[in-house]
Amino acid sequence: MLRVVIAEDDFRVAQVHEKFLAKIKQVELAAKAKDCAETLAAVKQERPDLVLLDNYMPDGLGIELIDELRKESPETDVILVSAANEREYIETALRKGVKGIILKPAELSQFTATIEKYRKDREKLSNQETIDQEYLDELFGVKAVKKEAPAVKGIDPLTMQKVQKLLEQYEEGVTAEKMGEEMGASRTTARRYLEYLVSTDDCYAELGYGIVGRPERKYFVK
């Protein structure tokens, strides 16, 4: 469970952000703070995973508080939620290692996407024993140029693109039978494309059990 502190001096904005936060799975509110002093105290007491930090506070600037937060709780990360959009401010925030910046007024979709990405990146990193370049590229948003794969018998490139797009829609995985229904093909054909994606390391499969208890493979996008 991701524990979050909301640091915001405007109680109405804080309430909105709290409601947004409640819509995200595996996230809980640890505390709320309305100025820099309260934020520092909340971090000291709660040791949260994340602080959603406003910049303009009654007793100082959030951007200047980051270093103190790091000293108090090195494992606590910061995402800035602020109306400040000057280049110098953004550059300073990035140098201080913030995990995201949400410009006010925050929209639900952007707020949720930023927190979800942070949560998933943190969760995935905690499950890694060793780190390879592919994972680092994914973490930092680097898209390496892939070598074009040679033509494979029984694999149509356009159909493959369709399968990949459909697969991305199923965060909780999809069976060959369901994929066949979505792409308008047989389960056998769907399985052939999905297994090909497994072989190229573009997706992975896990064994689960269907309604009648028989084992079935579910495919997940990487």
C-alpha cells in the first residue's frame, strides 16, 4: 500500500486531491499538511512513501523544502502539484529528483496517471533483484530502436499490430480464447500470435485456472 501525504495550503484543493487519491488502487492518505512546517512534521511522524507537494505555502516554498524532507526521510519521494510553471522552477525540481510534476488545476486523468505510474515503477523496482538496460529504458521512458524481425510463417504483420494493441488494453491479462473473440479469429490463431509475442519477449504468460478449474494461460503485455 502506497502511503501519501498531501501538502496543500488551500483546504478546498486538498479535498479535491484527496478525492482523486481515493480513486486510485493500493494508495492511502497518511496525512494532510497546510504549510511547510506541518509537512515536515507529517513526514517525520508518518514516514510516507510519497508527498504531493504544493510550491506556494504560507511559510515558504515547497521547492525549497525538498532537501529538508530528504534529510528527514530519505526514502520519501516527492511529486509537485503546483501552478508554478516557470522553466527555472521546473529545472530546479528535476535536479532535486522529483518523481513527477502536476500543474494546477489538476485534472483527474493526469493526476491519476502520474500517481499510477509512480506506484507501478516503485512496485516493479522493488521486485527486481538485478537491473538490466531494458528495464532502465522502460523506467526512464527511453524507446530503443528494435531490429525489425524477419517474416515468420503464419504471422501477418498487420494482424500482429492488432493483437499487440488489444493486449495493451488488458492490464490483468487475457486468454487466447478471449483474444480470438476480440480479433475475430479462432483461439488457435490467437494463441499462435500470443505465443509468438512471448518468444520475442514482448509479452509474458502465466498459468491460471478458469471457471471450471482447468488450467489456462493468460497473456500480459510487458
